[in-house]
Amino acid sequence: MIVPMRHLTLLCVAHEGARTLERLRGLGCVHLDLSNAESPEFASAREALTDAELAVRILAKAAKDARVAGLAPSDGAQFDSLKGDALVAAVIAADEARAGALAEVAELRRALQTYAPFGDFDPVLAASLKKKGLETTLVKVQGWRAGLASQPSASGGFAQLISAEGKTAYYSVVAPVGAAVEVPQGGEIVPMPAERTAATRARLAEAEGRADGVLAGLAAASSRVAAISDRYPELKDNIAFAAAEESLASQGEVAYIEGWMPEDSLPAVRAAAVSNGWGIAVREPRAGETPPTLIRPPKLFRPVAALFQGLGIAPAYNEADVSVPFMCYFSVFFAMLVGDGAYGAIFLALTLWGWRKTRPVEGHRPRVVRSWLTLMTVFSFATVVWGIISNTWFGASLPWCRDWASVKWLGDPSYKNMMFLCFTIGVSHLMIARVWSGVCLMNDRSCLAQFGWAGILLFMYLVTNSIVGIFSGVPTWGYWTLGVSLFLVFGFTLRGSELKSRGIELGMLPLNIMSALGDIISYVRLFAVGLASVQVAANFNNMAIGLMSKSDALWAKPLLAVALVLVLLFGHGLNILMAGLSILVHAVRLNTLEFSNHKGISWSGYAFSPFRRN
């Protein structure tokens, strides 16, 4: 169910605003709108979290870069005594120092690349020669031809060939001060260096050592990543509290704040108001307001809330909670899209390992972790069951199961039975949406239109099966069902008073009726994607087995066996990744688009997020 919400206005003495927010956060049942905060305190709190995340990335990258460079982590004692914001600031400062050193290294390497071909040129000596009337010019000549050696310059000086690399020559030209230096075709004058090449090399070595030293220190400090990341919840709390403080409005000596709370939290809020001296005003949502959505499914289906959170979707407040059909059908879609019981067994084994490895906090696992593990247990088990009834294991079949009735029925060479199963799943999914909507509207005549849509879906199901040759044709009772259903849809979708404002909806009904056929056909993707997954696995199996027949030489057999294993690992690993993508695309779509369109779920809501400590 979607929990009814109440709007709360809380009043307190202005100078006790921070204390009031602290106690309101302790209640943990009031949703505040904190999305538009702009105060300096909020910006500072958000910057602290951003810096902490940056420090974690810096340390992780430093550990990786040190391994690649072959640097052993050095003594990171400068970080050992630091905690909290001081540790974060020290890590960021060290990274900035390393960035500065690396920029200096890059600049010095560019200088060496430019001046190293001129040898250990000394600009001080060139300056002293200039005082004596001789000016030195460095010239770089492209397209240099072998045999062009040192020679007198046309300006009265002398051109000395210093070095040549490929077709590039490097000269120093010494000529009287003020004389024009003749640059040959393809040549250019190189500016004087700031220092001797040997000094540049020494500075480069020092800058590289400085950068490596900082990197080694950061690599040693990478063991403190947990000390920083463990503060994320606290930093997020600080951000929320700063935003709440900004939302706390004042009118003279009175401060107030507004939010939303579940209806069943009202007794706790009233008790807190009495004990803290607050004033509260509680009312139902008004027309046009959009309260947050809090989904509270039956206990057995509660883990699906984690899936909604992971997908970032929530029904609008005035819509329905579709958790139960969503989880049930998603499990079926998951199994059919993966299509292989062995893959399901792998997922199940990893999930059981996850149950064992996730450390309970104070005897209880975190709710989100527990929910995801429960979901994966259900989905994996469903996949294993599908593998049993279809006899599909790593793209192959078990010989002793081939005579099972379910295996023979699903293995029909014409694939008609599989398509029939997909269409049946589809029509049941969509008819549940329409019948459910009709039951919810039992006090309104428009419920008959919803029941009429269920009949139209049933007729389109018969048509779909007839199109692909599963049925020989649509039975007579199907046409009677269509006639009654069309009467209900056209007669009871709108009231007479609504024809002027919403009459266009009746004009769109023929198109919507035809789209119902496409909705049912779209469920054939369960068969198509699942079959593709099985065929890909089978092809990799055949490819791997074929390797063993490449050679009869005994010495080649071990190598071919290794190649066989690698092909199987790559092929089935790739297939599992593609199956995961198929689930995200197809299983989610069938629930959030086809089913939701027929149920009237827009997924336009936003999740209830109470102001509380993380």
C-alpha cells in the first residue's frame, strides 16, 4: 500500500531552532523539502562531503599508480595522526603538491626536448660573448642533408653544426652583434634557454623524485580510506541538517518548518510536541500538492522497494502500489530472459556467499543489503526452476531429463508452445492491471470501462495466437467478448458532462485498442531473448569442443584443453553479462511501461525520505 501522508507545520521558539531540528531528526519520520538549499552552511557541508569523496579517489588512484610505477609505499606517518577533515585536507594538499611537481616535470621535459640536441649549452657564456661583440644564435634546420657541415656564415660569423637527428640539424651561429643571421630554408631560430642543459636535467630529476615521494606517501596512506569513507553518513547528515536549518523560517520570536509525515507517525509527533513545547498543525494534502510516496508492501514483498530505489522510480502519491505483481512477474521475466538454470545456480551461489559475507550490524544486516540479497535469492531460485523445467544448463541439456513433459512441451521445434506461454504471461499481466483498476473504481461507473479493457485484451490475446498459428482462428465467444467490451469502453469511459472537455479520448480509443495487440505481442521478447541466450551458450560450447579435434598430437592436448576452458569462460561470462543487460532493458520495460500503462502508473512520484540520521 501507499501510506497516507499528512502535511505538518511545526512551530518552536526561534532561538531553539537548532535544538528542535536535532530532536526532529531523532524522530526520523518527517520528510522535509531540502532540495533548494543555498546557504553558506549548506555549501560548506556539501563541500566537506565532496572533499572526502575526492580524497578517497586520490588515495585509491595513488595506490594503483604506485603499483604501476613499481614504487614501494613509503612512510606515511604524516597522515597517521590526522583524522576527519584534517586527514582529508592533508590528502588533497599532497595531491596538489604532486600535481605541481608533475607540471614542473612536464615543463622541464619540454625544455630538454628543445635544448638537449644543442648539448650542454651555457647561456651565461653566450651572454659574456655578447658583451665582447659576438652574439650566439641557436638554429634548428628541418630537411637537413648529410654532408652540410660547419661553415662560415654569410653575415661574417661562423655556423657550427652541433648535432643531427634524422633530417633535422642543430647549429649555433656566432656573428657580430647586430649582424643579420642568415637562416637556411626550413630553418628556425630557437630562443635562448634559461639555464644550462645539465642544470635542467638536475631540476628534472629533483622534481621527479619529489613527485614519486608524494605518490609513495599517498600510497602508504591508502590504508586510511576506510577512515574517510566511514564518515560519509555523518557528512550527509551535516548536509541535510544545514539544509533543514535554511528551511526553518522565522517570524519574530517564532520559527516554523513544514514537511510531510506518514499518517501513522502522528501519535509519535504529537508526543514529541508535548514534551518539547512545539506547536503543530496537521492537515490532509490539498488539491495540487504532491506529497512524497512511501510504499509499504506486504512483508513478503517488501524487498522490492530496494529495486524501486535502485531504478530510481516511485509511483505518484495518488497512484497504486504495484509491488506485489511487479516482484512476481519480474521474477518470471528474470528467469526466462536469463534462460539457463546453470547461470541461475551461479547467481544463487554468489547470493548465498553474499549472505555469509555481509556483516550484520548489531545483530542485523542493513535493510537495503538484506533486501537486495533477498531479491537475488528469489530471482536466482526462479532461474534454477526455469532451468529444471526447460532442461537448459550452460546451453546444453541433461540426457536423463529430455523425456520430461515440461521439457518436451517447451522444446517444441516450431516454438509455438513457447510463444503461447509468453502471450499467456503477457495477457495475464495486463488483465491484472485492468481488473485491478476496475475493482478500485467499483463505486464509479468507469469501472465498467476497465472491465471492458480486460475483455479487449483477452480478444487481442486470441488474435495474437491466431496470427502465429497457435490457434486455428478466433473462437465465436471471442467476438462476443469483443463486442461487449467495446460497448463498455465506449459507453463508460467518460460521463456525458466530460464529452466536451475530454471527448478527444474517445477519438483515440481505436488507436489504443490496436496498441493493446502490440502490448501482448511485445511479451514474445521473453522467448526471443531467452532463446538467443541459450543459442549463444550452445555455440560457444560447440566452438570449445571443436578445438579438441584440431590435433591428435598428445603434446597439443593440454594446450587445447586450456584453450577450451578459456573459450567457455569467455563465452559464458559474456552471455551472463548480456543476460544482465537484457533484464535491465526488457524485464524493467514490461513492468514499468506495458503493465504500468494499463494500470495507470506514471512513476512520476518521488520517494519518501525522512529527515533522520544516516
